[in-house]
Amino acid sequence: MKVVAITGYRPHELGIFKSDHPGIDIIKEAYERKIMEAIELGAEWFIFSGTNGCELWAGEVLLELRESYPIKIAVFPPFLQMEEKYKPFEQELFIRMQLEADFFEPLTQRPYEDPSQLRAKTAFFLDKAAGLITLYDEETGGSPRFLVEGAKRKHQMELFLITPEELRVIEEEKQWEQHWE
């Protein structure tokens, strides 16, 4: 497994509206654990679209891990100017990914026109990746649904699902650590 795609929920789907929300650190910890699992299984490239929320938070984790592990980061936005509707702190993070990723290339060389660009992104990631890391709740679906369903149909794809239960466990671990500090 050389290439792993990363996706997840957008901030509003998680009720996160500020950059200092405490849930972000828990989500980043969950992504770090799954990314480390993938690295141990031979992942070299991590690809994502740069969507605000889980993808950009995972991108931050990847940049940190790249300092210690021989991994590469590729960002493939589905269209140009995707970040224009992001909040300023999300725009900064998107630009950081654009500048610091090993590879950055929008999949279409035009601004958003229609949902076909998003379907093309899903098809691209399913074609290129042998693994998928995502925060996903089977009961609510949401934005990661299309990639998760596609990955389940692709029998050779390794799924690294972060469940709401895993987030609760990480939150409890962090509270326990703080209690004993």
C-alpha cells in the first residue's frame, strides 16, 4: 500500500466553527494514529483534496510527521479557488498545504461549475489510493460518504475508519492525562 487517501467531515458537519475548538486536537490525534498505522503498513504518499475541516487538520498532522518519517504529501483540489469561501484561518491552512505539500495540482483547471468536479475527485482518489483514512459515522453519512462507499466496493482498498467511539476514547485519554499532570 503505497498511496493512502484522506478525507473526513467539514467543520460545520461537526459543529466546529472556530479554530480553537477543543475537538480539533482530538480529531488530529485520531488522524495521527491512523496515519501511523498506514505508515507501518508501507504508505509513502498521502493524498487529499484540501477540503476545510478534517482534511486540512490531517494535513497539519502530515506536515509534522513528515519531519520524522519518509512520507510525501499531495493535495488535489477538485477545482480552482476552492479556498475562497473558507474562513481566514482555513484559507491560511490551505495556502500552507499548497506551499508545503510535495505535490499540489487542482484536478480541473477552472473554478467550481457543477457536482461532476466532485465526482471526478472521488473517482480520482479511488483510482489512485490503496487505502483511505477518514473520520466517519455510518449513521450520519455526510461528506465522506461517497469515498467510503467507493472504498468498500473496491475490495483491495484498506479502510482506516475513525469512529465517534474512537474520538470519545481519545477525549477520555486526554482528560486522564490532564488530571494527572
